[in-house]
Amino acid sequence: MATSVRIGSEDGGAVAVMAALVLVPLLAMAGLGVDAARAYLVQARLSQALDAAALAGGRVMFEPERDDDVRRYFRANLPAGYLGARIGDVAIAAGDGGETLTVTASAILDNTLMALVGRPTIEVAAGATVHRASRGMELVLVMDNTGSMLSAGRIDAMKAGARDLVEILYGNRERIPNVWVSLVPYTATVNIGPGNGAWLPPGALAARDYSASPQGWKGCVEARAASGNDTTDAPPAIERFLPFHYPSDSDNHYPPADESTATNTTGNSGRGPNLGCPPSITPMQAEKSRILAAIDAMGPWHRGGTMANLGLAWGWRLLSPRWRGLWSGTTPQLPLEYRTAYMDKVVVLLTDGVNQFYDQPPAGPQGSDYTAYGRLGWGRLGTTSLTTATNRVNQRMAAACEAMKAEGVTLYTITFDVPNATTRALFLGCASRAETYFDSPTNEALRAAFRQIGTTLSNLRLAR
């Protein structure tokens, strides 16, 4: 007898219900996988875009366009509507006195299958923080203090730019571990400071008459031209320096002397044995306030001309380990050895004109004012030709640049409103790389160059 099995309508309904109950969690699990994968991709791209934006903002931390740069880099790295996401704006916050920059953002995605179980959207968020981490450094600012810096607000722009650099480097800190900064104001000579008379030959000051000057010898020295040590780092033990002494003559008649700052930084009417001698070198300092005070004390000292090669040479002597322990008023262990681990040696060199022997009208004796090379007609550079002498000064500067770079010194050079192509080429060749040379035709461009250098010296690192 045959047996048949009959499935009734009641049993079929039960199976359908069971299938539906099983299908719902399966769809939810599938939806979770699809939507979670999209959310993961959006969050990863969001994080990458914020990293790029934070680094871009950190490089211009103190510039007015910082926030615009952050948003531009963010949008460039995360296109609108990426994978259907609605991307919010970037939140930007600086902290710790400019030492950190944090950027955050979020995005909302419409779910597909997850919407079936009551989850119509999913939100993802990310953030990035950059810290400015300065390496150890010995930094020298070699700044033009010649009389031409008086015009068009140049001296004020240079001082403001130098202050910007220091402020970017230090942030709100007074000291940074293993960071020292020094300043070399130069004209046609350099002032080593009257406290360093031991670097002169015995009796050198007594042999020259400074009685007309209330301050005596101010501290400027002549160049060691005959031996070629005018632009080397040879210390005084190798060759001493002769004191700068502008003789009384038709172009500088005294007594009485007028070597006041008020007279000598506002025109060519100063006179005295220290005529044309700028403020003294500030040796390596750890404290930000001391460097800022030295920057503020700079001024456009008139007469003599411009000898950027001598400013550079003294910048080298502040970095050379051959001068360790010779500079008073600084840490006796400085300068450190070249290529000390985690330490950089850096020079920023600025000029607003050509290297030259200036001759104050009407023409003075021997073809020029007195400089660290004496007068042009004295022939201390092996010539009395103005053109040849200028070329030799440029050649000695170029040789010093190469010698410093060979020791691992990083050179940043700036020409400030300099139309002379030869001088621009000289400073470009002196720089460590093309990117470390700045041709700044305006006051605004000069300040931007200083800020860019300061930001470059303040290394950025990402931290989440």
C-alpha cells in the first residue's frame, strides 16, 4: 500500500517565517560588511588628507594664510563626495604657543543594507597633530648693517624678519635644549667687541690714537688680507688682528669726534677713529630674549662700504671648533665639533648691495673710505683698481662659502633688493642648495624669506 507525505499549508507558512527570520540577520551581516568596508576606506582617506593638511599648516604656522593652506591641502587629498560621503569642514587648532597644530574632520556615509535594520548612516572621524621639533643647532645670523639699509625701511624689515625667524624657532620658549643663536652685524668691517683685545698684537691699541673717541677703541678690526686669513677660520693663535682705526683726514676730520648712534645711523656726517664700525658680535646665546635684544640694537652704520665676505668669515669663526673657548659670554664648550650627532651648524647671510669700497663725495684720499682692508689706494688686495678689488673680495667670499660647506655648514643666503646680477649669482653659489638662496626684492618678500627659513629649521613631525 503506497504511502504519501502531504505538506500542509500550515507547515509551508512555518518554513517561510523561519526563512525570513534567518534572512534578516544574514542581510544585516552582509550590510555590515559592505558598509563597514566603505567606512574604512573613507576614514583611511580622511586620515591621509588630514596628515597632509597638518604638515602644510605646520610649515606656515605663523602665516596669515595658514588655515587656507590647511583646507586647500585637505580638499586636494580628499575630493568632495568621495565614495558618496558627506565631508565636513576641517577644525584647526594651534596649541602650546604655536608648538603644535591639530586638525580634525568627520564624514557621514549613507548606509545601504544596514539601513534595513535601522542604521541609515554611519559617521567616521579622524585627526592629525604636528609638533615642531627643533634639532640641536648653532645658528649665526650675518646681517648687513651698512648705510644703504636706511632707505625704504630696509633695516626695519630686516630686523622684523630676523625676529620672525627667532620667534618661529623658539615659539613661546625662552630656551631650547642644544640650540644657540649668534649675530654678526657687518659693514666694511666687523666689531669683535672691545672685551676681545687679547686677539690683537701686544701694544696694537697703544700704537693708534683713540683719544678723540669717548669710547676708545670700539672693537672693530682690520682684515688679515696679506696672509689670506681674512676669510678663513684661523684663530688668533695663528694670526692676530689689527684694530680698526679710521685716520683723521679730509674725509673724516677730527677731533672732535661724533661716533654717536644717532648721527652715524642717520647719515654720513659722523667722524672719529671708529667711523663705520657697527654694533659688536653677539656670541652664541641660548636665551631668546638676548638674541632679540641684539637684533633690535642693529642699525644702518654709514661710511666705508660693504664687505659681506668679512661678515661671513666671522660667522664661520662663531661655528668653527678651532675657536672653542675663545668667545666670552657664551658656553665654553662651544663651538661643537663639525657633524656632531643631531646638531646642525647654520649661517643666514644677508646683503642689500654689492661688495664695494665706498668713497664719500667729494672724493677722499686714496680712492675710497677707510675699510677693514684700509683704503683702496693702499693696495692691500694686491691692486688699486676698484673693479679688480671688488672681484677679489667676491672671490674670497666664494672660497669661504665652499670651505664652510665642505665642513657641513648649511648656508642660507639672501639678496635684498639687489639688482646686480653678479652679486645675486655670488649669493646663489654661496648657498648650500638652490632652495636655500632667497632673492627678496621687497620688504614683504624679505620677511617671507626669513619666515620660510625659520619654519625649515623647525622640523615637523606627525603625532596622532
